[in-house]
Amino acid sequence: MKATTTLWKRLWEFDPNGLLVLDEQMKIILVNPALCRMFKTDADPLLGRSAADLLGGVEEFRQALTERREIVGVERAYPRYDLYVRKVIFPIPDERIVAGIFVDLTTEWRHEQELHRLKQEAIAEVRQVVDQQMRVAQEIAGLLGETTAETKVSLLRLLDMLGRENPPS
């Protein structure tokens, strides 16, 4: 039995995912070191506190406990902690508690945000280039129109002058 207890304790301590357990009043009763790292705190100040103080809201936890069902894949940003996670929340009805696993997706989320920013910049640059090319094309067309009109006027004058010098026979 002791070996099993030691194994579970080590798993709890070394799991890279944040683990959080709440009682029926949504008070924090257990946290693992990964959750503390994610939320930049120690376990002692969290224990016994309302989870809403840490998470900003506990609706999913309350729903999982009252409906006695798992809630999987809820993603949420915690800007205050520079953190983005995917949560798995599940009740343990016999104990009248609810647990949450927090998978840290911050690195992937930042990468997606950067990619989105780069795409938006590229789109803006393409639009700017197209707009600039359209302006240049319009200016060129305008200049061509002016010179064509001037050429036409000059040629008509020349033809008119040539026509006066050589009357039709």
C-alpha cells in the first residue's frame, strides 16, 4: 500500500498538467505544483480559498458537480497569469468534490497569435501595394490620355494646315 501511495504522490507532484480539486462550496482543497507554477503562486495561500479568486469563475466546476458529468476541452485564457489552458473537469460524487486538469497551451496559443498577427500584416501590405499600383496606373492612364489628346489636337491642326495649302483638285 505504501508503494502505491508513494507512486500517486510522485505522479501528483510531477504531472506537468495543473491539477485542482474543489469542495462543494467551490473552495480549493488540493493543488499540485504544476498548477501553482501556471498561476504563479504557492499552494498554501490557495488552500481553503474560493476558486473564483484564482480562476475568475467556477461555472464549469459547479456544472460538472451538479450535473455529475465531465466537461472536456474548455479552453480559456488567463491574461493576468499570461496563461492559456484547456480544462478537463470531472466530478467525484462519492466524495462530493470536483477536480480539474489544466493543460498548458500557452506556447501554442502564442504561436497562433503571432501567426495571426503576421497574416494580418501581410494582408495589409498586399492591400497597400495594390492600392499604390492602382494609383500609379491611374496616373499613367491620365498622362497617356493627356498626351494622346495633345497629339490628336496637334495632328488635326497639322492636317488642317496641310489641307489649306493643298486645296482639293
